[in-house]
Amino acid sequence: MDLGIRGRKAIVNGGSAGLGKASALALAREGVELFISARGEARLLAACDEIVRETGASVTPIVADHGTDAGRERVLAACPAPDILVGTCSPPPMTPDRRTITQGHWRESLETGLLSPVQFIEATIDGMAERGWGRIVNITSGAVKYPHELRILSGAPRAALVNYSVAVSKAVASRNVTINNLLPVMHHTDGIHAVYQAKADENGTSLEEEIDKALQWMRIPAGRFGNADDFGAFVALFCSQFANYVTGQSLVIDGGVGTSLL
């Protein structure tokens, strides 16, 4: 299916790995011109090269920490008038004991999970409204809707981001600008594998055994972790011409862990 976004320009913050990279790849497959930011230069360049080789899309890597003023300026200088804005960030550390959370942890999580996405939206949304077309997708966390002590640093700032995004979405809906949120839980990414490989090394087990333990503990009805490319396809769909009547929504993608009638 042609999603009708060929030739559009997209900023993808945090797009060098994981769900951000999968989202960038899905957009590239639709012919979107990409501007991908990340802090780590080597991984960013490798990800961009991979996307170009597979899709032939125009991809501009931007080495920047989008949680800082200087990083945001660098990204927006490269693409001052995007049609699409997709944002995510490296997940903050898990917190099995909330009492170990420091003020430094809070500041970092708030900068990357709330303040930076808000500032990117404010910097780009008026232009989208003036042009009569825009798509904003925030990749947040299932912990936004289903809080858990383990993911406080992830869920709390992003819950505030979702609240802000839904409120703002109503102000620009009539200008064909949509803002939506995707709330993932447990997808196969290098970052998740690193977490469970560390557990495997500590326990003398394998990565597969530790993931199976997590599946049992979380009681994921699908019986597996999600696929990052499948997730990226949802991002592309929410950025498509067909998503013009979907705004202010927050979709949980979790294999059935959470259940909600409304």
C-alpha cells in the first residue's frame, strides 16, 4: 500500500537503533526524506548507511543530543520545516527500587522524555499548520498507561508528554496536523537484548532463557516480545495520508498485556 507520504520530510530523533531506527526504516520505505538524530556518531552513521542501502532514500545523519538546546538547534538547522516529526530516546534505567532514583536521574529523564519532545513540537507545529499538513508521533512507553515501579523514570515523564500532546492535538486538528502517541512494551531491540544478556551473564543462563522468564513474569498473552519492524510500520501508518482523522490517540502495542475497554 502506498501511504501517500513520498517526498515528505521527516525528523526522527533517536533513530539510530531500536524502535527509532525501525520507524525511520519504515518511513524510508515509503519514500520519505529523513533527518535522523542520535548522540553516538558511529552507530548513527551505520544505521543511516543501512537504511540508504536498503531503500535508496535520502537520509541525513545529525550527530546531536536532542535533549539539549544545542542539539535541538543542530537538528532544526538541518530540517527547519519538517512535515513529519517522530521522537523517541534511549530508555532510562529500570528502577526495581524507586528509592535509588536520584535528582540527576529525574532531570535527565525529564529532559529527554518530556521537555525536549515538547520543544521540538513547539518549534515545528506552527509551520505544519500553516502548510496544512503535518504528522507528529511520540514513541513513549506502555508504562504511561500501566504504571510500574520498574519503569517510573520512563512512564512518569512520558505520561506528561502524552497529556500535553493530546491537549495540543485538538488545537491543530482542523489544519490537517495530527499528534498521536505509541506506547510500546517489550520489543526485540539491541537495547532490550543487552539488558537480558547481562542478566544471563549474571545468572549463568542464556539470553533466550532470560527472555522466557520475562515472558512468564509479565504474562504476555502473545507469548513473545514484539518485532521492531512491525512497530515501525505502525509509525509509518500514523504518519500517512490515511491517518488524517486519527489524532490525540495513544495506542498501546504490548502483545495483549494490558486490557482496556476505553
